Amino acid sequence: MGGLWSRITASGRMLLASAVLTLLAVLLFAINAVRPLVPWSLLWLPSVAGSVLLVVNFWRTARVERLPDPTRRFWRHLVAAALLVALGSLAQAYDIVTAADPAGLHVGAGQMFFDGLAIVLIIYALLRLPFGKQSRGELFRIMLDAGTVMLACAVFAWHFSTRYALDGGDEKIIYISLALTSLALVAVFAVAKVLLTRPAGFLDRGALQRIGVAVLIGAVGPTLRPLIEPLDARLFPDMVSMPLIFFFASWAAERQRAADYSPRRGVREPRRRSFSFLPYVAIAAVDGLLLSVALPDHAADRRVIVISAVALTVLVVVRQITAFLDNGRLLKRLDHGATHDALTQLPNRALFHERLDKALTAPGERPVAVALIDLDDFKEVNDTLGHEIGDLLLIAVAQRLDACIRAEDTVARLGGDEFVVVLDGADPAAADLAAERMIEALRPPVLAGGHELPIRASIGIADGHSGDDASMLLRRADIAMYAAKGIPGTASLHFTPDMARAGTDHAHLGAELREAIDDGQLYLLYQPIVALPDRRVLGAEALVRWAHPTHGTMPPRTFLPVAERTGLIVPLSRWVLRAAVRQLADWTATHGADAPAVLNINVSPRDLREPEFAAEVAALLDEYGIEPHRITLELTESMPGDPGESATTLTALRSLGVRVSLDDFGTGHSTLTMLHDCPIDQLKLDGSVTRAERAPMAATVLRLADSLGLQTIAEGVETPDQAELLHELGYRTAQGFLFARPLSPAEFGELLTSAAAA
């Protein structure tokens, strides 16, 4: 109790005044309950004065500019509600003080009008708060829990108030009591729903709880009139309950004004409990009421049944809460897995974007910087020492970066050897200090598997502020990071406009690639996949090109590495996938059975690490009516990536019926490992292996593929002799300039028409 009073006295003067009025109301009520010494009109003064204080307190909260707009709107509504309650309190006090006979519930028309409007306005304000999306099942459970709380309050209202009003015989009082009670119960339902759902960050949790207490007191308080009236007909529970309501509501306004809406910088919001105690408190209250009514009964049988029913309810509730707690722990583990990188345990790309967006959408003007860190020559570590050593290096770098940043910052792994840091509240000088700490942390070599590995990293920093676009900041950091690669050793650079004007380097390509995806600068060509030896068209491979407004047509090798490093490979792959599937649907509609039986589409290992990739592919195929077996997704063997991270997605794709191909086979350093670890259906032998002088190697690969049950396609076939030799070795499918160069969709359609005519 002392701690509560100390918190109140440490708060604003208006809350302290409300607390004093509440204590004064309790004191005057207690005195007159024992012996009427204080004039009865004075017992209503704390209620009237408290309502005035409440209006002013709500108005102060509604005018705090740093609060989000939905929050300020909510408190503006409560200002009007508080004014109505003040008028209702004044009307009630006047009605009772001037009444010749104060006996009964004594609800006047003025009080009913003002209080009824106030309750409706409070319900409206609560339901207008923005909420996150809930599924139908979640909404149904919330409604059940809120209904449980409302029903419990209805039981108390019936037991302590409504049944007395019905017995009184005064129809006016009956209707007024029922109307106000019904409105109060609806208000309880609305508050319970809001407490259970929780607005999406727009209302302080403590303020919301105190508003809930105030509404609950308002709903239950008047029901105590039949218990108090026998002491003295001039005693009304509103004399105490109303100042108490105003105190809790003022406390809520005080909490709201003190709420901090700046981002929880680098600190993830605490996970909410997977269930609420609120409905169980309501059940316990009704059980307590049931026991209080049944125990004085002289029928032993009834007492035993009631006690047993209550005990059974307790056991079921304890069992359910235990299950909820177990489910909560499981959900916490699943949530961590969905938002954190499995290897380094750092936040992943999704959580990084969530925290960056939160920093950029915070109220007020505040600096926000993004630092992108790329490990140079990491691929060489993987290729020469193996993935296990590379993983140990990534883990060590992640630990060092996490240890050297501030508590309000967030370091995340974007994928591969790329890390990113959200520097919330950091101006350029603070970002420089953070970069210096990172450089110093990465200076000592990493000891991994008996190897001493020096670390060289390039750090690009983009300086911004709240309101900036997240993707723009990340692009600028990427441009600065590429510029930093030109400096020997580990170095950092801030983005400057001059860097973006360097139109021929990779950094500028990365900045332009996003515009190319959005502005229709990309297009697809299709190279036939044919049968040997008759050159019958079996399928096609979709090949992306960039019609650059300055540099002309650009092949994939000039911009795909940039897309991989910047993360643009994901939207690029989505564009290619949709355009290719749409084209296959058009060919099928036009050429029927003569359309390509299979379409090969290139994807990136990063696509396969996206949790929803398989579901997106399935939805796309369903949208265009393409059978899954007609799509083969090509994964380039030479691209960096951990097959283990992609195996789940690959398995899901194959279970749909989509085929998976390993492209450029024979050009990487871990070919046999890829064959073992990746669930695939097809090998595409690189053109460097299908040359005549390497025929023994091509024959060996064919035997290996046959033993694994894999289809093979020989790429890079340019001469008739080469095609004849591959056919003699056993290859039945090929692709290359001998058969056709990459064709536009119209040219490919003409090829299909001529083949059908022949």
C-alpha cells in the first residue's frame, strides 16, 4: 500500500488531487454510515469535483503531440465521455439531495441520459482503436472470453441489484435500471475485448488496465445499493465508487502521458502471454458468489454438489492454464526460430525489416542509420576449407558484432556473409563510432578448426531519419559498402550522392536494379531444350535480360551478383517466375499439345531460404492453371548457399510435383556434396564439360546421374559433331546455340508453329 501511495505522490498533482478526493469520499461515507455528522450534500462534492478534474486530465492527455494520432483521438473521445459523466454526477447529486424520499435505487432521467451517452461514447472510443489482424478462430475465442467476463458481471448485477428493482414494482425504476445495467454490461464486454485483443501499440497497457478497472467499478458499484441502503437511505455507493472511478481513470491518463512511443531500440517487444487470466478471474468470482449463496443452505446434499462443482471447475482451469503455459513455451521457441537465423542466432531478414520499419515510423524527428557489413573473400574460405569452417567463421563474426553494438541497436544476418545493423537514434558521428567499434572487434583473426582466419570486411553506412524509406536506406548502405571494398583492409564509408553517380560500377547497378524491376525494364528470352538426335522441342529455359536505358541490353552475369548481394534477387526471382509461368500459360492456350512440355526457370538459393517460397509457387501455378510437373526450377550449383537451409523448401516443392534441376553442373567446388544434400531431379551439364575433349568426363557424369535416377541435359552444344558425340555417349536431351539462340516469346511461338506444321 505504501508503494502505491509513493507512486501516486510521485505522479502529477492532478492525480494526487484525485486520490485525496477519493480518500475524502471514503472518510465522509464511513463517518455518516456510523453516525450522520456531515451534511449529506457534502458527500457528493468529491464525485462532482473528481469529474471536473477528470475532464481536465483527459484533455491534457489528448493534447500530447508526441502520442500517435489514434491514441490522441481515443483520449479526445474520452474527454467528451468524462464531461458527460461529470454532468451525470451533478444531475444525480442534485436529484438525490433535493428528493423528498431518497429510498430506492433513485436513478433520475438526467443521470440516465448523461451516463448512457457517456457509456456509448466510451464503447465507441474503445472499438475505434486500431487492432492487429486476427483469424476467425482468434476472434471467436476473444468473444467467448469477453462474454465470460460480461456474464459474470451480469450475475453480480442480478444478485445485488436487478432482482431488487424488479421486486420494487416501480416500472420507471425497473426500465431505467435495466437500461443502465445493459449498457454497463456492454461496456464491460467492450473493455474485456480490448484487454484481450490489445490495440496494436496505440494504448499504454497500464492505462488500458486502469480504464478496465474504472469501467468494472462503474458496472458493479451501483449494484451494492441494496446492501448499503439498510444502513441509511441517504447512503449511495456512487458517493465512493464515482471518485474511485475518476481516480483510476485519471491514473490511466497519467500513465498514457508518460508512455514512451519511441522504438524499443534493439529490444524485441516482450511476447504477450498466450492466454488471459481475465475470464478465469470472472469464473472464480461467480464461483465465490455461488459458494456464498449455497453454503448457508441447510441442505447438505446441495452444499456438497455446489462445492464439488466449484472444485471441479478449479481443477479444469488449472489443467487448462498448464496446457496454455506449455503451448506458450512452444510458441516462444517457434517464434524465435521464425525470426532468428538458425546458424548465428542473430535476428534474420524479417526481424531486421520489422525493427528498421519501427525505428523509421517512430513519432518525432530522430536519426536512424543502417550499416551493411560484407565479409570479403568468404567464398574462398568455404571453397578451400569447407562449409563447416565457413560456418564457424560466420558464428564468430556474429558474436563479435553483437558484443560491440549498443543495447539499442540491432545486428542481423541477411544471408550468406552479409550482416546489417540498425543504428537507432544514431547521427553520422554516432554511426562512425559504431563502425569503429565493429572494425576493432573484427581486427583479431578467428580461430576455427585449427585455422587462423583473418577477417576483412567492408562496411557501408546510410544515414537517415524517421520517415525515410527502409529499402532506400538499405540500397544506399549497399552502395557505400561496395565503395568501401576499394579501400585496403576492413574499412567503412558513409553513403554520398557521388557514389550513386558512378553509373558503371556494381553499386550503381544495385541502386538501379530495383527501378528496373518496378519499371518494366526486364524481359525474358527462351532457349529451346531439344531431344537428341531429332531436335524435337521438349521444353525451354527462361533467361532474364535487362534493357538498361543507358547501357543497352545487359546479360544476367552483369546484374545477378548485384541482386544476390543486395537482396534484390528475391523480388527479381518473383518477377521472372510470374512472367515465365504466364508465358507458358499463353503458349498452352495458343498451341495446345505443341506448347513446351516443360519450362525451366532459374531461382536463387536465397529464394529457397524464404519460408513461403513453396506456397507462393503453388499459388502462382494455381492462378495460371499450370500443372506443377511442367515447371523445373534451376538452382545454380556455383551460387553460394547452404543446401541444408534449402532442403525443406526443395522437399516441399517436389511434393507439389515441381521438378528441381542443378544447373551449371561441373563448375563448382562441391558438386558431389550438392548431389547428396539437395533433393533434385535433373542435372544440367555445363558447356565447359560437354566439349569433345572432355568426353570421358561427360560420360562419367552421365553414368553417375543414371545411378542416382537423375535426368541429364547437355548445355552449350554448338556444333553437329558435338551433338552427335553426346548422343553416342547416351545423352538424350540438349540445349545450345546449335539448336537456337535465346528467342523472344513471339519467335519461340513461331518455332512451335513451324514444328507442328512439319
